[in-house]
Amino acid sequence: MNNKRRELLKSAISLLDRASSIVNNALDQEQDCLDNMPENLQMSERYENMEAAVDCLEEAASHLDDARSRIAEASA
């Protein structure tokens, strides 16, 4: 791989790092809200939606990390 393509991939990694930071921030905030949900709402549809959102964000964060690792491997 030439240096021009390596630089492009470094840019992609940088963007993925930023995206990962944003997703993890949202995940932390949503998890905090979920953890602090009053007991009387813990069986509600809202609570279930928040749990689903946390699961999706965790999966998205994992995929971003995987993509970053794959790109780093390719550019090595």
C-alpha cells in the first residue's frame, strides 16, 4: 500500500475514533438514565425501549471498534 492510501486510512481511523467517542458518550448517558429509572417505571415500555437502545449502542460501538481494527491492520 502506498503512502497516499495509508494517509486516507489514517483519516478514516480518526473519523471512526470520533464516531466511537460520540456513540460511547450516548451509550453512557443512556445507561445512566436506565440505571436511575424509578422502580415503578422499570417494567414500562419506555424502560424496554431504553434497554433496546443501550443494546444497539453497545453493538454499534463494537462494530466501530472492529472496523477501526480492520483498517489499522490493512494499513500496517
